[in-house]
Amino acid sequence: MGAATGGARIQVVAGLLFRAGRVLIARRPAGDPLGEVWEFPGGKLEAGETPAVALARELAEELGIAAEVGAEVERIDHDYPHLALTLIVHVCPRFAGEPRGLAGQALAWVAPAALADYAFPAADARLLARLPALAARWA
């Protein structure tokens, strides 16, 4: 897909949820094309959705929470060998409910400085570099 394979670029949205100076991450399932890496919760946009609407839907479906979707903080185009994607990241300043892995994914609240101890997809590199400053702003 994308430049590598001639298909369309997939739009994916992710949310930054902070609690007590930590950010929520989720582990991708076994057998995933990107491997069992950690990511910020979210998912693919469906036809006709804005990134904010898609993120609110994905967080409800995957985590069982009602999240307020705030400002877009990052937009990253990344090409993997098997797909091309645009990652759109929003901060979620407030949410109701306790996040839980409804799709069987492991969840962790991690201090931004400790994120280097977790494997993330390559598309997240620029966001990870900016996260300590973002966390200080919204934590």
C-alpha cells in the first residue's frame, strides 16, 4: 500500500491519556504485522469520520471509556514495507471510566521517561521524542 505498494495511505488515530504524570500504552496482539509492540490507544478511521470522532469511538470500543478528544499534537506519515499510514495523535485531557483491554490487549501506565524501555512501532519515534514535553503540559 502507499508508495511502496501503490495502495491508499491508511489514516490511524491515537490518543494520549495521562494520569498522575504517566501515559497509557497498549500492547498489540500476538500475530500482528507490526509484532507485539506497544502503542498509544486508538485505531483506523472509518469512512466519513473525523480523527476526533474516530478516536472517541476507538477508545470506547477498545478501552471502555468515554474520552474528551482535545487538540491534535502530531501528524506523522510513515511507510512500512507492507503499508503506508498517517498517524494522527490527539491529547485526551479527560476521560470517564477505568481503561481496560476489551480486545485482550495489555495496558500500562508509564512515565514518559520510561517509554524507551518499551518497543514501539517505527512510526511513533517522533512522537516519543516529544512526549516528555507534552506530558508536562497535560499531565
